[in-house]
Amino acid sequence: MSATDDQPIMERPSATLPRRLGLSGKLLLLTIPLVMIAEVMIYVPAIANFWTNRLNDRLAAANTAALVLDAAPLGMVPDSLSQQILTSIRARAVAIKMGQQRRLLASAELPAAIDHDIDMRTLTVWSSITGSLQVMLESGDQAIRVVGPSPGSAQFIEVVTDEKPLRQAMYRFSRNLLDRRADRGAGLPRSSFSVRAADAAADRGLDRLP
């Protein structure tokens, strides 16, 4: 008997092969990017629509203020009343264009420069998407001038307002939209009609946020 016969034979450790993903793992990896793409496709139009509605609300309020300011005798409005009107519509200035003349109806603490000009008369879907995302990514309190049609005899109306309150409202809308999507995912399935009705009611409520 040789000297090596009494020694135990050492087994070689078998090389562990990497575990392959099963069908469920592959489906999970495929589902995650599809869900993310779907959420982006839902969020981008929603925030763009919210941004557009907020600017239209500013123009509607400015049109109402313009009727009050323009109805004053000889266009003379007390400064205190002008300040109250501008504060109520959250604007720095309101002006209208009539013929070849542009009339500044009211102003208060005008900015040194206008950072963004937005003409709602020529706004497209793509420009509303890029404009809303630009507001979300910016910081500070830029001044924006919004131009839109006037229901009266004026050619158009323009309002100068601050961007920061708009951005804050968009953040709140985004957070509420995310909460609604999370609650829907955690809750019981609902019919498509009830989902659309709930979304419409929530959107109307969110549009009234200050």
C-alpha cells in the first residue's frame, strides 16, 4: 500500500454556475421600463396642460381687471385701487393693445427685464410641453409676460407676472398627481368610467389651487 492510499481524497469544489433569470425575472425587467415610459407619457401632457390652464387663468383675470380699469373716468384709477386689483390677480402689470397704441392700465414694481415671453395665441402642443418643463427646472423668481386675445375691442392683452408662484403650483400638482397614481396602484381596480370621472374631478380641484 502506498503512502497516498491512507490519505482522504479531496474533492474539487464544483464551479458554481451563475443563476439565470427565470421567466418571472425577465418579465419584471421588461415591465419596469415600460411602466416608467407610461408614467412619463402620462405626466408630461398633464403638467403641460396644467401650465397652459394656469396661464389662461391669468389672462382671464387680467381681462376682468382691464374692464374695471378701462371703465374708470378718463382712465384715472387711484393707485390704491390699482394695487388691490394687481394683487388680486397676482400680476405686476396689465396692458392692452388698441390700434397702434399700447395702453398700460396698471403697474406695480415692474421688473428690470422680462425673462420669458409667452404668446398664448400661437402656443403649440410642443411649446407648451417645453415651456412647462422649463419652468419646473428653473429656480428663482423670473418675470414672464403672457400675451393673449382680448374679448373686447382691444387687439390683445398682456400681463406681467412672477414665475415662482406658478412653479410652486406645478410642484403641488405633480405631488398630488403622483399620490393619486400611487393610491390607484395600491387600491382595488375600478371601472374605466369611474377612473375618468375621478381624474376629471381631481383636475378641477387642482386647477383651483392658489
